[in-house]
Amino acid sequence: MRIETDISLDPTLGCGQAHRWRKQADGSWQGVIGRSCVTLRQTKDGFECEGDAPRSAVEKYFRTGDDLPTIIADISARDPYVAGLSERCPGLRILRQPEWECLATYVLATNVNVKRIAKMVESVCDLFGTDLGARRAFPTPKQILDGKERIGECRLGFREERFLLLAQRAEDGDVDVKALEELPYEELTQSLMGIKGVGPKVADCVALFGYGRLEAFPVDVRIQKVMEARYGVSGSYKAVAARGRKMFGPYAGYAQEFLYHSEFI
């Protein structure tokens, strides 16, 4: 399957927004989209996708309907520094990950580096997920609960309890990830923060990467440093995130992604 879109796989899949992608020795990327294991290869006008994922699922995951030039032009017009970063890293796209997978993943992604997050996520998939051949799918809440006696094998540490609680609430319908999709940004993040293990940063990450709220501006230690050093913005999470959203408007999430990786671009 050929997907024609203005995307660069390396920065998009290697920037830490999703945690199940592995770069292969030949330069391709192997990962899982929904319940399909896929291998992607960059082409001049997009990428080739090998695997049984439906085209619609691949296009949704990579947000191919977004007008990337318009998005980049908007945030670039607001700040010359971000404009320079975007020029040096063309084709970076925000992904649209499955809501449940994104939420459960980011509940694990607290007080830990990207490499460790990927290891925990993969251990959860290997233990509970449906076998797809080369890889396993991200497990459903029921799959996790059915095998919860073995959760210790995943070595999740203090995250174990909140991960199981999330699975139980999702299975009971107390956390309805599809219903959350209907909420506007502010209500969505507030609802997400009602889940144990979800603070404002995780809520913003899930809003951005799982629910497509491109106005979200997640703030971690790296973004705090950049915002203070570059723009003189400091203070609480709420203050810095609000300033980021105000500065960069409806596509603040894209600006955040460039700023997050500014030292590598």
C-alpha cells in the first residue's frame, strides 16, 4: 500500500510521541497500528506500508487529511524560532493514536524516560496482547484483567496499581474512551484528570496524541526549560501550558513538538 503524504517517518516515529515503533537495519520502521503489524518504508512522496492494516486506519493514524503546510505556516508566522525549527525538520507529523492505547500508555509514562516507557509498553503487549505474528497488539482492558495475576512480570513498579485500576474502570464502562472524544479540549482534559495517574501533563499528551486536540501544549521539564530560556515564561504547569496555547494558537501541539526536540533539530 502506498500512502502519498508530506511526512517524514524518522522524526514522526522517532520523536517519542508513540512507543511501539522500531527502526530496522534497512531504514524501515516496524510497528503496530490497531491490530495490525506493519512495516513502513519512506518514499519521495510518502511511504510504503506492508501489512494487513486497512488504508483507512493507516491514514487516520498518520492524520493524512491534515493540511501540514498550513499548520506549519500558522505556527511559523507566530514565532521565528519555531519557523526555523520546522524548516530544519520537514515532514514531522502529530499522530492520532487509538484512544485506549494512548491513555493506557501515558498512564505508564510517568517519571520515566522514553526508552523505559517503550520497554514497559512492549512487556504489557507481549504478556496480554493478541498475537499478530511478528508483534502483539496492545491489549484490551479485558485481556489485562483476565491475566492480572501475572502483571508483576511487566515490572511496572508503582504504575501497576493505577494501570490495573484504569483497565477495570474501562471494562466497567466508568471510563468510556469513545465518549470522551465528544468533549471540547478543556472538558476532555478535566475528565482525563479524574483518572488516577493522569495529571495535567498526561492529560495534555492524551488529548494531543490520542484525541487529536492540536491546541494542547504538554509541558514537561524540557519544555519548561525551553519556554523559560527562549521566551522568559515560567511558573506552574497551568501557567506555562496556557501561555504556550496562547502563543501558538490552534496548532500549539505542533509547536510544542518542535520545541521539545529543538536541541536535536
